[in-house]
Amino acid sequence: MPFLLAPGPRRKPSAPPLTPPPSRSGGESGPSPHRSTFRPDIEGLRAVAVLAVLAFHAEIPGLAGGFIGVDVFFVISGYLITGLLVREAVSTGRIRLGDFFSRRARRLLPSAAVVLAAVAVAGAWLTVPLRRTDLEYDVLSAALSLANWRFVSQRTDYLAAGHDQSPLLHFWSLAVEEQFYLFWAPLLAVVVLCAARAVRRGRAVRSVVALVTGALVLGSFALSLHWTEHSVSLAYLGTPSRVWQFGVGALLALLPWHLLRGPRTLRLLCGWGGAAAIGWCVVAYDASTPYPGYAALVPTLATAAVILAAIPGRGERNVQGPYGVGRLLAGRAPRAVGRLSYTLYLWHWPVLVLAEARLGALGWPARTALTLAAVLPALATMRWVEQPLRRSRTVSELPRRGLAVGVSAIVLPVALALVVGTATLHLMGPATPVDVKGLPPGAVSGPSLLARTPGASAGNGPVVPNPAQARKDFPPDRDCQVAPEVTRSPQCLFGAVDSPDRIVLLGDSHAGQWFSPMLALAAQRGWALQELVKQGCPLAQLAVDSPQLGRAYRECDTWRADTLERLRTGPKPRLIVIASLNRYTTDRQLLAAAWEKTLRPLRATGAPIVYIEDTPVPGTDIPACVSGAPDDDAACAFSRAEAVPADPLARRIASGAVPGVRSISVNPVLCPGDGPTCPAVRDRILLYRDDAHLTNVAAVVLAPRLERLLTDSGALPAATAPATPAAPGADGWTELLRDDFEGPAGSRPSPADWSHDLGTCYPGCPAPQWGTGEIGTMTDSTDNVRLDGKGALEIVPTREGERWSSGRIETVRSDFAPPPGGVLRIEASIALPDVTGPKAAGYWPAFWTLGAPLRDGYTGWPGVGELDIMESVNGRDTVFGSMHCGVLEGGPCEEPVGLTSGPQVCASCRTEFHAYAVEVDLGAREVRWYLDGRVYHRVSAGRMDAGTWKRAVDHGVFLILNVAIGGKLPAADGATAGPATEPGHPMRVDQVTVKVKGGEGGGGSG
């Protein structure tokens, strides 16, 4: 950066030599083109560089490329330092490293120490506690000239850093320069020593140094290109990728004079062309420019051209002339700014960042004003710190004194940082991980995050995790959330790893945040959890750029393709849970197509797929904010509109446009109500670990709710083992299920017994519209499925415009089966929708069962058996029952019609509850249908071969209650849903029972 490296204007010697001293080189005579004469144009060039950087940081419109000012400084430093060292080597035959580092230390470190101390003190006052701990490490790394590597370790994208950054971020460039000096000066000393021993000639020294420099330039530039392609933070902030820019300046200092004797006009054009190119970069470059990479060649070579244009050739005092760019740069104003460049650079960024820490984000006019205000402390530091020490004879007499001054100067800011940081950590509490076993239980349902107990209060005590813990409260999934440069997930299995059943957690880091609750759900069921997660990689097949890599994210495309192929060819999962940030694109059509490309191979696995709607994205550092207001839950609330935009995929799933996928959301808990803001803390739980991800604690607390949502969706079976059958009653029947649908009006049926089917088909089904042609979309909304508060369940078709929605629920259990030789009886008390005529066109209420094997992928119908216990269409005063089995066309069950009873008259079935039942009697080898206790239909095993009978009835079943709208059966009855069809008429269910009776040939109840 703007180190004051060139000597200042020299006083006229009292006895100037009449002739130059003889050259030690023996091959060069006359003055060197790189003699140590003060270069006022370079001081002015420093002004251009620092003003460009200041404009970039002030965010002045049209000057977004001002970051290239740093490149200008690097070239200047390489030119001046190399020239200084080589002149010393040519004149003395060696380089005195003690003198060199003493000068650097006394000129650079004290001013930097003043700024670091000021930042440590002001930061303790102006920033929130958690930022103070960060600041401690920033001060230490800056004082030790390691700031760039600290920010590399944090994957800082300097060009996209924006607001809310470290007040010492700009020290990265100072660290790069100081690291360059630490290896460059000793390297030149060794090279000079070897060259001097071989041939004691100045030309030899310059030639050897030039060869070494050229090799470093080429190697560093190649590394810069590679890192720009693979790691934007390492390329921009790393020292090895910047050495070539110093090297370009160094090569200028090594050029022999005869290469500089070009026509004055050519050099004039060279200077102005370089200046124009620097200006062009400032205007044309921005944060989207891949940098440094090839783009850095322009400002680097342009700076070299400006310096080269004003290097005097043999016999020339200067080449600026009246029209040269050097004359403009050597003006009084540019030189004044150039002299101030180092301290101004040191001060301007902390002033901006600390002001925003107190005032909030500022626009470019305010930032420009603050940047101008930084001139005052910069002038004071130059006047009372930098210049006195630079001019002090006492300090400069002995190298060790300069080193002592520089090293001593950094002790104060380091001590201040340690005190502030240690005190802050003590106040905030331990940073050790939270023991999740001690967390309060999460609420299964309702508006609260935590389960409530009588007399308990969630408003007391410290937040959990505390802000220091929250920063590191990641899921305990080791390295399974693969980094941007990785293209294949490892075999990350957790829980019951030997189980054939597994849940797959798939997506980006917004999927990875659900690791802990998904592992708990898998473990409760004796399953494994497989995590397939890649950071910053959209699961939808979108082409995106990686902020970490600073280029097209090709590794994401490779990883996604590999992962989908592994799922396609591997064992079938029991459940696939997907989640992803929903902000990769705002193009809804592009996003829909991208999701379909991903979901198609996932559906082909036959596993249920559940999408967890994207969680709120606060967009600000939540732990830092909470550390500043730990007792005020509302202090860090953030905008609902910005943090929780409509989730495009969730909406499409709810509309039925994404068959085979179900959607759930915890956002009603994370952002409750309909107010303008969302909380950062709920029930004293700190919800976010950064600006976009949940803490692991929050995820764990949400586990019971996730389980409820997943079981309600029908995608996840209940963790509890099947209930132990009660003792047989006096009538010999053992009850397996009884639901009287008691509960508050508007509530859902019990999730322990029932789950919701969603959309227009099961995941993995071979046809949309549930295979029946119905036109409605099934939802879990209480508008469609609810308790009436009077002991009945209501399933209600609704319509919005031309779009129909309804409800379909099925039992969680799928193991309802007759005992060997016994009977299974399934019964429900139902009142059909009370609507007739054209208003009932397309209504299709039903109570039925499907074979449990369908739960393994919803394929194999009708062979696995379907028993339609009750169906009715179009508001008729008739009901019927049927059995489906065998093959899809024809076969023993006469598919697709099935073995049907024909219509059974039931004049009051719409206004009164009637009992509908079916019995599967393995002893009598028949299935019987009942209406109010009367058998009206039978299907015996004799109507089909033994294998078909066994596949249809000799296994568990699950129950289904639904009201469809439209479809093949209403159409076959002569009516379809149309504009006259009236929504809002419920099917009411008073009771459902399932019971069994053992014994050989045990008869039924009728």
C-alpha cells in the first residue's frame, strides 16, 4: 500500500562532487537511469492510487473499479524497493538487511500502531460485544502482518465484502507488502552475494536479479490465474498471487539505460496511455470482474508505463517536459495527497466501518463525507508520528533503534486488543458447544417454539446458544457438507448405518441445517441417515457462480449429477428430504424447469419426497446483533418481506404442479403472525448462527414439529411401535383403531393416527390426478380437512376460481390385517355431502383401503388389492362397494371397473350418518360389504386363483378417507364438475374403527 518508500527531497550537499564517482560496474559510465534522485511524479502517482481506493470504499457511483489502486501501489513498491536495494548492492557489493528493515519498521509500524490502538479502543465503544472478539483477532493479525491470511481463512470476498466488515480489512494489502519485503530483501541479498563473488560488476548484479525476478513474475502470475479460477479470496488476498505485481515494478528498476532511450514522443504517449488505462480500469471494473486474473494485467502494466515514461535515460535529467503525465503528477496538489497517502489509507476504512457500526448502513454521500473527514487523523498521524520518527537522527543512527521503535509500537494495540477481547468473552459466556441433551422440549404444534408446561416461563434467562456459541453452532455432521471445490460427497451415513432403511437429506447448506433433527427421526425408527449436501450449490439444476471460487460453479453441476446418479442406482430410500436456498434466481420459469430436471430422477427412485420450505434469511449477522442486546428479543428483528419471500417451489407443490413431492414449512414458528418483522430470538432460543442459517440448537428444538409435519404429510411413519392389541371383548373382537374425532373445531385429525396426502398423486406414481382423472388438489389445509368440534371429521371441497382443492387422509398404520384364519373388520359412520343435482356434479366421496405394499413406492396396483368400502358420485342417493385385484386390464377382478356391488339405495345417506363396513375373512375366504349391518356384497376367493387372492388380501392395509372432484367414475355416471358444481359441502365422518377376530373360519357379524 502507500508506504513512503522513496527518500524525500534531498538537501543540497555542502560540497557536491564536480564529477560522478567511478562506476563499480566497470561496464556502465555516467549516471544510472535509476539513480536515487527523488521522483515527484511517483509521489503524485501514489495520490492517484489512494484516491481510487478511497472512491471504491466510499462507493461513489461510476468508480467501482477503484480497488485497482492497490495494484498501483504494489508496482510502485516493487520499483522503489528493488531500485533501492540494487543501487546499494552495486555501490557496496552487499545489502545491509538491518538498515533496510530498520527503515521500514520506523516509517511504517508506528503509524499503523496508532491506528490499530485507536480501532481497538473505538471498537470496544462502538461495536457490539461479539464484534469486539472478532476485532481482537483482527488487531493481532494486522499487528503481526498476517491480516491477509486471516481474511483468506474466513473466505472473505474483498470485492463483494460490502458493509458490516472488519474495520481492519484494508490491512490485508499492508500485510502483503510486508511479507513481500520479508522474503524479497533477503533473497536479493543472497543473489547479490552470489553474483558479486562470481563477477564484481554492476551489470552482472542487475542481470542475475532480473533473471530471478522474471522467474518469480511468471510463476506468481500463473498461480494468480489458477487461484482466480479456483479461490477468489486466496487469489485476491494471498501474497504468492500478488508477487508478480511487485516483480513488474522490480523489472523496471533493473532495466539498463539503453532500453530507455526511445523517442521522447513515444515515452510521452506511453505515460499518458498508462494513465488513461488506470482511469479506464477505475470506471470499467467492478465487483463482478474476475480479479486479479488477467484483468490485473491492465492496471499493473499501465502503472509500469507511467513510471517508465518518466525514467530519465542516459544524460537526461528528466523526461517530463511540459506535456508529460509526470509533470501533472508532480504538481503540488498530487504530491500533497501522495505524501498523506499512507496515513490516509490507514485511517479512512476504520472511520467508515466504525461509523456504520453505530449509525447503520450509509449511502455514498455520507461515506464520501466520512472519507474526507479521515484526512484529519491522517494529517495528525503524519505530522506527529510518521515525520518525526523518519527524521529523527537518534532513531536512524543505529538499525536496532529503528527496529526497536517499530516493534515496540505494536505492543500497545496488541495489549488493548487482548484486554478488550478477553473481557468481552467473559461477559458473553463460554464459547463451548451447547449440550443439546439439556434443551427444553420443542412444541409439536401451535404458535410456540417450545412446549409449554404449567407455570413455566420462556422469558427469563440467557439466550441459548449465547452469541459466541451461536457462531460455531453447526450441525455435528463432520465434513459431510462438502466445500465448493469438492465434486463428490463422501459416504456420510449416520444412525443405524447397517439398516436397509434410510432417510436421505439432500441439498445445499439450507438442507444441512436440518441434519440433527433428521438424524433423531431416523434413529427413533432404527433407520440410517444419509447426508448429501454441498455448500452454495442449488439442488435445482441451475447454472450459478460461486462467490467463494469467484467463477462459474462447475463443481456444483458435477456434484449434483453424481449425487442424483448415486440415488438412482443405489438402494431405495424410505424418505428423501430436500431443502435449498430459494434465492439463486428470480426467474420463476427458469426455476420451475430447473427443479423439474432434478425432481424427475428423484421421483424415479419411488421414495417419498418432502421439500422443506426455505427458512428465513435475516441478511444480517444475528449473533453479533444479539450480543449487543441480549435481553431484548425484539432488538434484532428483521424484515419479513425481505427475509421470507414467497417460496416458488412450495407454491407450485401446493398448487399440484409438482406431482410426487410434498411440502412442509416451519416458517410459521420461525416468523409467527403476519407482522412486518421476524424475530431473531424466540423463547430465549437464538435462532440463527449467521445471516442465513439456523443454529443447531434451533434445529434440534424444531425436531418434534418436523416429525409432526412429516408424519402428517404421510411421508414418515410414526416412530411408535404398533399398539399392542387390547384383550378381546365379550363379542370376541379386538379393537386396533378407534377414532371418534373429538377435538376443537378447526383442528386437524390426530397426527398419531392420520396423515395427509398432498398434491395430485403419490410420490413415484405412474400417472397424475391420482390415477383417477380427478381435477382437485389435495391439501392439508383446515379449509379442506378439519374437526367440527362436535365429534366429527369434515372433508370439504373448495374452489378458488377454476381450481379445486380438497382433502385426503390415510391412516399412519398400514398393518391392519386379519389374523391367520381370522377376520379384519373396518367400519366408519359417515354422512355424505349434502348436495344434489347439478350442484353435486363431480362430487366423489369415498372410504377405502389399499394394500400396505404400496407404501414401499406406490406401485403394483391393483395386484396389492383395493377395497372400496363406500363410494358415491354426483350426489346420488346410492352407494356401492368394490374390490380391485389382479392385473390392470381384465383379469379376475375385471379391471379397471373391479368387482363391484352395483348401486345400493340409501335415501338418507346425505343427511344422516350411516355405517359402512367391510370384513376380510380368511377363514371363510371371502370379503363382505355392509351397509348399516346388512351384507350387500361378497367376493369369494373362488373367483380368482390362489396367488391373486393372497396378493390382494393376505397382508396389512391402510385406510383412506377423501372427497374427490371430477374423474372417470363421476363421468361414467354422466356428470362432470363444471361451473354449476357447488363447493363447500363436506363429507362428515363420525367414527372409524378397525378390529380383528381370531379363530378358524370365524364368521363375521352378519
